Amino acid sequence: MSSSADKYQRPRALLLANIGQLLTLRSPSGKQGPRRGGDLNELEVIEDAAILCVAGKIVFVSKMREALRDPWVASNRKKIDEVDCRGRVVLPGFVDSHTHPVFMQPRLVDFEKRISGASYEQIAEAGGGIRSSLKAVRRATRRQLADGMFDALRRMAEQGTTTVEAKSGYGLNAESELKSLQAIAEAAKRWPGTVVPTLLGAHVIPQEFEDQGDEYVDLVCREMIPAAAKKKLARFADVFTERGAFSLEQTEKIFVAARQHGLGVRAHVGQLSRTPLSILLRFKVASLDHLDHVTEDDIRQLAQSDCVATLVPGANYFLGLADFAPARKLIDAGVAVALATDYNPGSSPTVSMPFVLSMACTRMRMSPAEAVSAATINAAWGLRLQDRKGSVEPGKDADLALFDVRDYREIAYWFGENRCLETVMNGLRQTEASG
Ligand code: NIG
Ligand code: FE
């Protein structure tokens, strides 16, 4: 039993009453597939609304006065746990579809070096970067890693996140990658939200395989992927496809192995340099992430696919970059764009989806509505969880966030403070005293 288990209460039935603005994110015209173009602006806002959840699922969504007229609600009112939202905003819980939460320490030396002018790649070449997070993870127990991750999940939920994709990637040998995935499973069990585990054995090539990248790729394909799949510890395999990490050819090999073992695939691509996307798209890749460096041709191919383009402006912000991913071009071309924190100790130490929305608006010129769609329903598509997550509809999981604002645009407007009052995860409430 986790020490904070008492923070979560499972009401049999939960009524969110007197919602000022409810963003349902229901598909505007019953269209299938992730949101593209103008549809990203369609949130379906219901004023003066109510949501009834029973046994972890949403049962109905209506105007408040209709909820009060419902015979079941009327006769069970005393037994229903009721949250009076007092005219504030409720939306689907955020889906943070790209995080690296299994690490032990912040990378403060890298932070200071960057402030003095060194780049992410220069720091990595000088012995910092991803490789410098390995030693502590290899030494740590599974329990220590799970505790750190659980703490991150709790902080994420405090800011409205209810579903988290979590990558391994700081162990980089078979034993420590599996230990990291087991830590993810352990933390997930203690948290009422939903966690999607991803094997990122191909994050960088560890020191002991220096100049033997292909041998390391063999280890990922022959040991890590089969073991993670067999033990059901990962749903996806991810690759950092980049100069200084893994080539396109190596990525292909890893994708082939992952698909053979029943894992979905996703990749970090175009963060520091361009990699053509066509080969990756042939693998029915669920999501390609970062995409700072893309050509018109890449954008066209993305728009024609079901692949979600997950943008992570926290990394650009924290690395002090002047440029951000070309969100406007991507959206206007019809690409299904999602947003995520990329929570990690090197390039994006933030758990805050509201801050990501703020950066999406101010630095990538996304509208607040586009940013909300990207952080909920499209992120759910990027994890292939669109049938359960990302919108407020009967039958979907009861994953909700209540914000102390009257207009949803304020979620992206107030930055550097937490306006989330309460999060509901699979019908369980995490109530924060700070509200
Ligand atoms: O998404 N680019 C690769 N992975 C992370 C950074 C991880 C780290 O620096 O520790 C990213 O930015
Ligand atoms: Fe990442």
C-alpha cells in the first residue's frame, strides 16, 4: 500500500456539478481519426454543465438542470459524491504522451554549462548529457526508481495530467532497462491514473559500446525488446534517431524487431538535425516527436498519415533555443499535432502541461483551443488510447481536470502558477489542499 493511498478516494458515483465551461473535446462532426486543421479549434464547450461518473467511467454529460432532473441522480443524490465546480472550467485530464521519468538526479552541471553558452551536443560530447544519468540509475534499486517516478506522477496529476507515457532509457543495458520498466510498472500500480510504458533502450549508445553502435543495436533487438515484450513491460519501443545517437538504418532494425514482438513504435526525430520521415512512416509509427527540423516534403507525408506529431516545446525552452517546432506549418498542412512535456533531467525538467500549453501559444502561435486539443484527444491518439482517453464522453474513462479559471483560455494564459484544483483519474479524486 502506498503511503499516499489515502489521498485518493474512490467514490462509487461522482457528480461534477455547476461546471461553468465544460470542454468535452467530442469529435465535431463524428469524424474519425486525430484532429487536424480547423478541427483542432473545436472543443465543444458546454456552459453550466454536469458530469456523472460511475465505477471509473463517464456515464453522462449534460446541462446542470438536466442532471438534476435525472431520476437516478434525484433518488441517489445523498449517496453520490458531489464536487461543486462553482462556475469553473472542467476538461479531459491531460494526456502527457512523452516523458522520461525514470532517473535519479537532476543534471545541474549541464544546466550551468548551458547557461555559460555550451550546446546540448557539446555538453554530451564532454561527458555530460544522457550518458551522465546512467551510473545512478544502474546503481539504484527498482524501488528507488519507482519512488522517484511515483513522485513525478503525483506532481503531474496536481497540474491536471491523468495519463502518462513513461520511457525507460537511462539504464542502457538489458538489466537496467528492464529494471527501469519494472519501476514504471510498480509506480503505475500505486497511481490511480493511467501509465503507458515505452522501452527506450535506444536512447544513446552507452560508453562500453563506443564505436560498436551496431552491436548495441543487436542487444536492443535481441535481448531488450524480446524480454520487455514477453514480460509485458512495454507497449511501445522508442528510438532517438539523431546524429550522435541512432541512424535511420539502426532505427529501422529496431522498429522491425519491435513490430515482430508486438510492440508499437515511436521515435524522437528532427530534434537537432533533419532525418527524412518516409521510411519511419512505413512502420505505422504511432508518433514522431520533437520535429524541429522538417522539410515541406516531410510535412506533406505526415499530413497523409495517421502518425501524430508530438511537439515538446519544454525542451526548446529549457535548452535556450530561439526556434521552436513549426507548429503553424504542421497544423495548417493537416498534420495531427499533439503536445507533451518531455519530462526528463537533461532537456525538459517540467511536469507541467499548463506550462506546455502556454509555450505552445506564445512560442509556436497555436491558439489556446488548438493547444487543448493537442494535449488531450490528439495525445490520446498518439498513444493509441483514443477509445478510452482524451475527451469527456459517456463510456470513456473518468479522467478529468478542474481548473480555477472561468474561461479555458486562462489555462494557457496564467503561467508559472498552478491553477488546477482537482484531478479525477479513472473515477478517483486527487484533491489538492492548495485549491
Ligand atoms: O527528448 N532527445 C533525447 N531525449 C530527451 C533528452 C534526454 C536527456 O537529455 O536526458 C529529449 O529531449
Ligand atoms: Fe524525449
